[in-house]
Amino acid sequence: MDELKQLRGLMKEETFKGHGFTNKMRKNILNEIHSKRSKSFTYNKKPILAPLMSFLFVAACLSLFVYFGGTQLGLFDGNNASAPFYRYQAKDRPESLGTEYKFLTKAPFEVTEVTTKTSEDSSGKIEMVTLKGKEKQTIRLSFQSIDPSEYLTLSQDEVKVGQSKGSYYESEGPAKVSRLIWIEGDTIKYEMEYMPGGSVVTLSKKDMIKMAESFR
């Protein structure tokens, strides 16, 4: 481009004198040299940086949205959306439980009704507590002292509740029933079952373990 600028400065009318150029030839050469831009140097300048930065910004925002949204919904760890948990003040803890058993402190719904029942099987007495919510969501809890020498088969999906061994099971279908059994200190067996009732909230294995670990 510097050479072209210099050439434009040199190509005055007197440059052509005495070299055999006709008037037409001189005019054509001067017009070409003094034009704003030679066609051979013409190129398209397209602003590519701004669109590229915009694309990268949008892509980054979408990635963050998908990641945090997926994490919140539990899509990246194989679970459905985690249920909200309410702090449960166990004021209706059955007296029959005494101090022998722990009791939950978190529930996936606001408890509106509590009922209790005592039954018995071959291993001994079972204390049962049923918690219900506004939409007929139900948690059934059972508490039982067992003989440490008694062999119990936990045949479902093996899990850990804290340091205690347990098993998890869930039924198929929209009205999924989730069940968790675990044994503490080889002497206490806890069983917890959740049914959604009229609620759309189902509990995953992760949710059930979270609730079980709230027992105090």
C-alpha cells in the first residue's frame, strides 16, 4: 500500500511527456492510479470478532444454565428432583418408643397427622408410627429391637445409612413407593416407607437415606 501511495504522487501529467503516451492512455493510467482503491487490493472486511464473542457468551450462559438446572433437578447423579425437607419437631413421638429408639427430624412434607400402633412378629414387638401430610403423603415407620445373633437378610439394593448397613427398594409407576430398612448396632432395626398419596413428590434412594440420617 505504501508503494501505491508513492506511485500516485509521482504520476503527474508531466510524467507522461516525451514517452509516446496518447491522451487517452494517459487519462486511463491516471484514473486507475488515482482511484480510491485499486481493484486488485479490494477485499471484504467482515466483523467476525463481535459475533464470535457473542456466540461464546451465549454458549457459556447456556452451559451454566443446563449444569445448575440439571444439578438442582438431580439429573447428573441419576435421581429425580430432590424433595424439599421440613424440620420435623417430634412433639408427637410415641411414649412407647422411650429412649431406646431414634426418631426422624426431617420429613418431605408438613406433618398434619400422627398415628401409632404396636404389633409383634417372630422377632418380637414392633412399634409403628404413621405420619401424614395435607395431600395424603404417608411415611410409615417401624422400630424393633432384635437379637444380635439373629441373621437378617437384606435382599434389596444394598445401601449405607451413616455407618449402618441397610437395603433400599422402590416400586415402579407414578405412585412410586420407596422403602428403606437399616440396622444400627446389630440390635435396632428401622424400617421406613414413603407413599406420595395425592402429591407429585416421589422420593429417590438419596432422599430416603437423607431422611434416615436425620434420625436423632
